[in-house]
Amino acid sequence: MKKTIYYINGNWVNSEKAFIPFNDAGFLYGDGLFETIRFDNRKLFLPEKHLSRLINGTKIINLSIPLNRIELLNLLNKIISKNILDSGIIRIMVTRGSMKSLNTKIVPNIYLNIKPFYKIPKGPVKVIYLNENNYPIIRFTPAIKSMNYIGNMLAKQHTENAGAFEPIFFNSDNNITECAIRNIFYIKNHELFTPTLNLGILPGVMRETIINIANSLSIPVHETYVNYSKINKMEEAFITSTGIGLLSCFWDNWNSEFLITKQIKKELFKRINNS
């Protein structure tokens, strides 16, 4: 069986021999950014948007990537060519580098790994609502895809122990924010609602795609404040991310036929397959 190949700072290595330095800032302090990019039939889906978010994030945290946008895109395509997966996920990680001493010049480290899609449920998935004040959620304004995900992962573990698929957070004002690693959408009266970016949530690439699809289908879109007290009055709900695409969801004492959700999902995967 052919080995999986990863990229580490200019070198292509077998995944079994892929190691990071112990003093890497990403490992020591979570000091870095990442992007998760899907590819289908060996073609990347919206890589330019992911790279734009990554580069914008590095500017916010004052981190200079030693590669330009074209070189990064070439790396993404090259890791696909070096592996046998037809479809899956690529994760690109940029850290502040190896922290040898305070006087050492900072040289960021760049890592890429690749893996197949995990098994994605076919039907609606159960979600639970959690008060984000109970978890160490770290947000930046504007939002960046930081490696500091400890609060998100604790909430994800809590959710899985409760027999659900994904947590959905609400803040101290009882406004819905986002999932642990995904975005949330609701539908009511044939209109689409999703939390506003003003809440500090991540501007997901798939989130933006869904909004674009809704506009193309003449579905009014509201990026707004969705209060937790109003969720049971919603008629449909779904979550999105690069990996899963779109999954309809439900919670205790609430369900739906997901009629409009199915239309949006059909259009989404049409775009993915034609990318």
C-alpha cells in the first residue's frame, strides 16, 4: 500500500515519519493558523478563498508566511498529486516557528497533511445547545482560524458523550453564535437566517457559499442575531463546514421536513462536483 505523503517545511515525507519540532510555537503555545480545504475528484474546492482567509489571518497576528499565494496553491495541488486519494481534506498549518530563543529570527513553519473524508451521516444529525460561557472559547475580532480550539474540543467531547453530533453555542446575551467547528443556519417563512459576523464568529468559506446559493435561489438571507429563545419557532436548520458540506440537524422536541434545506444542499453539491 502506498504511503501517505505530508509536507513539512520544504520536504515531502511519509506520514509515519512526519514530525514537528518539540519547540514549535504551534505545539508550545497554539501560536499559529490553519485552513481545512476539501478536494473532490482531485480538484480543490474554492482554494483561493481559504488562502485569502489564511493570509489575512497572518496579517492580524503579525506573522509573515515565507511563501506567496501562488506557491501555497501549488503546494495544495502537489500534495494531491503525491497521494492516491481522489477526494478528501487537506489541512495547511502555519506556526510562528521554532522558539529557540528570544533573539532568534522568527521563521514560520508550514505543514500540510491530507486525509480521506470521514464517514458523514446521511440523515439529519442531532445537535445540542451549550452556553459558551461554560467553555474557554477564544475569539478574535476580526475572526481568524487560530489553533486555540481547546474550548471547542471540550464542547465537542461533551456533545459526543451526550449522544449528539455537534454543539451549537449561545452567548451571554442568549444569541446563537456558531458550532464547535461549523456554522449554523435556520430557515423560517422561506427566509434564511444565520448569526452575524459581528459576534466574532468565523467567516466560513462554506458559510459564504451557502449565502451565495440562497441568493441564487431567491431565498432572502439575514445575517443577524438569532436568540436562543426563538429556535423552536424555526422551520428548518442545518450546519455547514468544508468537510461535511451541509447537514440538516435537529434537537430535542424539534424536527423538520427540511424541504428548502434539501434544495440548497442539492445546489451545493452540484457546485462542488463542477468545481
